[in-house]
Amino acid sequence: MSRIERRSLLFATGGIALLSSPAVLRAQSAWPSQPIRLICPFAAGGPTDVAARLVAEQLTPILRQRVVVENRTGAGVVVGTEVVAKARDGYTFLYSTIAHAVLRPLFANLSFDPINDFQPISLVGVIPMLMQVNNNFPAKDLKEMIALVRDNPGKYNYGSSGTGGAVHLATELFLKQAGDLKMNHIPYRGSAPAMPDLLNGSLAMLLNVASDGVTSVQSGQTRGLAISSTQRVPQLPNVPSFAEAGLPGYEAYTWHMVFAPAGVPTEVVLAMNDAVNRVTGDPRMQQRFADMTMQARPNTSPEDAANWLRSETAKWEPMVKAAGIVAQ
């Protein structure tokens, strides 16, 4: 039986018994006994950092210990993720995204295994991607855009928030599913630096994280052609889903998840999972997430989170390899 299967069996069959045992109740009552570090491997002030701090703020009264967000950036998300992989104190956790699912194909010499060296705790929420184009781009809808790019291979540029990031991955998946379209990739250090070039026409398209792109579409600075969730988002009721716009089967999200390093006691994982679920299950928090175009995922067990990570890894790793994407 594999390590993952043993962990799944433990959660499936042992959770209730563990929670009811006197030894675990004593351990849980003792944990946490000191402040908790939530490592965010993204820059301060960015959308992931904002969400991480919102979660940490709500976890603090639930756990009765201060939950402190630490931004540890470098080599994409590698530096911050490595800090957590090596921390086995039960007080250091990771707040990361879809970037975790593509670490293996992007980086050849990692000092940790993104799957086996971590225990997914809870999926916080998912954020769809928003296709936005320059206002002067001749295509008026998604079907016209696909036809235009197909008829002019290599003519148009698209931007991303960085090589191997959510925007880059989502765009490569779109180009593949739309018929192996050819566009030139222009990476930036975040999606905000790409916006001026989208506005001036240097970029034809940006398949942006919705929380980053919604304002420019609402203000009329850019046009939204499609949203990558199964349903439209309230902030952009006139922007159709990709299925509605003519590309059924295309669905892409960035997502936020809390991880513990492997080896942390099961009772700590379960206690942290319960705390995160209390945050994501709060209707007020769900509304705050919705305001950020994030769809909260309450009541996810560690097994649910592990299944989600496996599914996303299986989806994105082959695409990264096929597209020849490497970290820069």
C-alpha cells in the first residue's frame, strides 16, 4: 500500500476514532501552544498574499494563537515551499496555489517532493481565469478570436504573469484546446505590469486571473471575451463562460490551498483542517472571497484536498512538458 493510500485510509476510517480518543483530545487541547507561521511564497500585496492574510486573520481567534503570514519569495515559489517542506514543528504551514502542482516539471533539481513531502490540509477556494483583449482587437467574441488567431499563426502576442504561472498555463491549455493555435508568449513579473501593453495594443490578449482583470473590464479599458468557470461571475454578468462562448470543455482555475509538511501529527492536520473549514464555511467570509472572484470551497477534508492536488497535478504536468515550459 502506498503512502498516499495509507493516508487516505487513515482519514477515511480513523478520523472519528482519533478525534474521540483521550490521547488525541489531550494533544489537541495542547495544540497550538505558540504562534503559527503561514508561509506565503508570493510577494506581499499580491492577490495570494491578500487572501492568505484574510484567512490568517480569521484563524487567529479560532485557534487562540496568532497566525502570522510570512512572505518567502524566490525562484518562483520554490524558496518559500522549501521552508515548509523542512519544517516539522507542527507550527509551520504553506499557503500556496496551482503553482505547487507544476513544480516538478518546471524545476529539475528540487530539494523536496511537492507531493510526498506535503500533506494537503484544505482547499480554500478557486478563482477562474478571465480572457480579456485590447479594445481595438478586431475579434468581437471568442469564436471570432479563435478564427482570427488560427488564420494568422504567430501574428499576435499574449501576456502572462510569468513563465509557468497560472496565466501562462491557462493560456497554453486554451491554445491547445482551441486547435493548437499559435501566439507569442510575453512573460511579465505579474499581470499588473502586462496591463499597459494590453491597453496600448502590444498584447492582443491576456487570460488573466479574474480577480486581477475584472476592474479593467468593468471600467471599459479592456473587453472580456470569456470566463473559465462553469458559470458567469457576478462582477461580470455579460461575460460568458468558455462553454457558452463556443469552447466547451475548457475549464481552468488558479486555486488556494493550505498545506502541512509531511510528518506532522494527524491530530494537528485534522485540527487545522477544522479551523480552515470554519473560515471558508462562514457566510461573511464567503462573500469576502466572492468579492475577490474566489469561489470558497468549505467542508473539504484532507483527503478531498489531496485528491484535488492529484487531479490538478495530473492535468497540468503533462501540459507543461508538452509545451516545453521551463522555469526562467
